[in-house]
Amino acid sequence: MKMISESSRLVRTTGVFLLASSLVLTGCDTEELLKVTDPDTVNPGTLADPELIDIVVTGAIGEFTSAYSSGDSYITVTALLADEFF
């Protein structure tokens, strides 16, 4: 009998949660809810700012280093997969 009581409590709790969440979501603006902003996108005008030249240079050096450094670099792995390494 205790098992039936626990399962009915779970069903009741789930029903209350679904009802509450549906009421909250119907009050939301779906256009704003589904709007996505990409913070990683850089505008070309931003890169031309002289104050950010140190950050741009450091990023370019970091990308170059990760592509060409020894070990599991992008260039090394793709050369090994394509059988063009040595």
C-alpha cells in the first residue's frame, strides 16, 4: 500500500510541475525565448580598433602555435591521416 501512495505522490508532483511550467511558458514571448545571440562573433570593424591590436596579435600567435606545434597539432594529425607526413 505504501508503494501506491509514493507513486501517486510522484504523479501528482509531476502534474503540478508540468502545469506550473506550462503556465509560465505561455506567459513568455516566444520570439525572445528563442532569440540567440552569439558572443563569439567578431565584427570586422572591431578588429581594426588600434587599442585591440595586442589581443588580435596574441590570438593569431596562439592559433598558429596550436596548428603547427609538435605533438597532437592540427597539421601533424591531418598529415598522418592523409599519409603525407614524411
